[in-house]
Amino acid sequence: MQTTTETAACPECDSQITFDRSPLNGQVARCGDCGVELEVTNLNPLTLEIAPEVEEDWGE
Amino acid sequence: MTMTASIIGASGYTGGELLRILSIHPGVRIAQVSSRANSGKPIHRVHPNLRGHLDLLFCDPADVEPCDVVFMCMPHGKAAGDIERWRSIGKRVVDLSADFRLRDAEVYKQWYGGDHAAPSALDDVVYGLPELFREKLADATLISGVGCNATAMTLALYPLARNGLIRRVIADVKVGSSEAGAEPSAGSHHPVRARSVRTYSPFGHRHLAEVRQSLGEIDIDATVSAIDMVRGVLCTAHVEPTERLTTRDLWKLYREAYADEPFVRIVAERNGANRLPDPRVLVGSNHADVGFAVDEGSGRVIALCAIDNLVKGAAGSAVQAMNIACGFDERAGLEFPGLHPA
């Protein structure tokens, strides 16, 4: 397996996300700073988008 | 290096928290603990959590002997009148009351309704909020403790205020019952207090004077409500910023302000049950959790800060300030991480 270090900015907080191995399209990662779940949507250039999650809604 | 510390007026909640924190401080030996009303009694009669942990008796304040640090935990208005005596007993004095929080005697009179009893001492005071005044604390001999609500508001807003980004702000502050102190009152009586959400200060809370002193003359007001919680403060500040800000901008501003702070954590996640600050997980901890969100439709920024009012809002900040003034590791005695569930 190819070993490399690639980085991309978190689209939520701008923190640098580091991949120790070559990322795969569709791979899910988590930002260590803001905790947001991210999805790799493009490999060249390496692009991350915020993964969709169900939101809390307590209204009645 | 071991220093001696004595606590004056130690029968209240902040005195109890100082005892708990200093009892595990690697560089401090608690010398004397005074309480006029409890003189001669063991401290666990008043602070039952310290039973078997600290073997000390309360003494009369008149019997307190010279030591390295005096912590004063007397009611507001009592400390200033005796300050010269206590400064002659302690090489350093940390006063946890409101008497020395405001630098200007005229401002004090405006907010506390009487002449300051020791205006000449005000020139020597350093406000004990390390995140803003660390350099001044390094050689301070007279340190003022912080207001708990003021601490939550100040830390929530500091990254915005120091960059001139606040046009107007209204802070909604929710507080626990221990803020009212150990003496009972009509508002703290259990049948009145339990399960209520009681707004006791809809505007013009005294702690706003501290916030303005620390952050500059920003346009701020606050509504403070007592909720069904023993410890804790949550400040939710609604900010009209001077320019449009994005979530990324806010991360940058808060990181720049707090990245190196040992006791400030940024809690601003998109998901999860604990994505924004909650004082419940800070019980017993000296941490301040700050967070933010932006309504991209209106541009309104919501800035939050949660603390334990008795620790980061009182005794913990006082010990952190003492650590800086005395050359200890700033974290000494203060590394308890809080409880979950609490």
C-alpha cells in the first residue's frame, strides 16, 4: 500500500486534516478541532466536504 | 518550593473550594483557616467533602499569623476596610470579594452604591483573570478575584471584542444556586428555587462593570436567570457584529485568542449532544468551555461560555492567578477534569 502524507483544509474550521495514507474517494474523516465528519469528494485536488448528519429538533 | 497560605472567611462556598484545591496543590501548605462564627470547629463541619482529607480547625481571624499568601473570602464590602492589615500579614493577598474588582472608585460607587473603603489600594490591584491579565499578574501583590458571571461573559466575548467586532451584544446568563452563597435568602429557599427558571436581573447586572473594564466600552447588557442547577454558569451572548463573520472566521478568532490557554477549550461542533458548552460537565473543573455559532441569514453571532462558578468563576481563577504571581506551574492544583455524568 502506498504511504504518503496528504493534507486538506477542514471546510468548517480551516484546520489542516492530515491523511497518513492516500485517501480514497468517499472516505470519511473527522476533524480533530471542530469534530465535524468529513467526506473526501475529490482526490485531485484533495477536497473535503461536510458529511450530512441528522440534526436535533426538539420542537413540538 | 512550598508556600504557606491562609484563608480568611473560609466557611463559605468559595472558601471550601479554595481548601479543596489548595489541599492537592503541590507547592502550598494551608497554614490557617479562619471563620469567626466557626472558630474552634473542624472544617468538615462546614465542608463535609473534606472530612478525613484535611485535619484543620477554624481559627478566629484575629489569630491569623504571617504567611506567604492570604486568600480573603469575606462578604462583599468587608475586605476593603481591613485590607492594610491583611497585606501586612500576607506577602500576597488574593481577595475573592467584589471589593477590588473595579479599578476606579467612582465606578465602584456607581455599581455598588457606596464609597470605596480603600481607594488608595486600588492602584496596586491586578484583576485575576489570567487569560487577559497574565503579564500583570506575574509580579502582583494584591490580586482581585473575578465575578463568575463576568468571567463567563468576558471569555465568551474576548476574541470578538479585542478585534473590534462587537457593535452590540445582549448576554443571556443562566446560573446555579451556589452563586447566591452559603447564606440562605428568600430566593434560595428550596420551595421557591426548585424547578424554577427565575430571571432575577433582567438588565444592568453589576458584573457588567467588570466586563466593560476588561473588554473596553462595548455596548453590552445582560439578563441573568437562576435555574435549577447548583453549580454552573452558561453565558449565551447574542452579538450584532460590525462585519459579516463565517464559522471559519470565528474558529480563527477563537483559536488566536485561546490556543495556548491551559484552561480554555473551544467547544463548537456541528453534531453530537455536547456540541456547545454545557456547565454540567465542568463541575469541579477550572476549565472554561467557549463556543460559537453564526446565523448566516441575519449575521448574528452567538458566543457562549460555560464555567463552574465556584471554580473558574472564583476559587480556581484565584489559585491560577496565585500560581502565576508565585511562579508555580499555572496548572498546579487545578487539573481535576470535571465529572460526567454530574
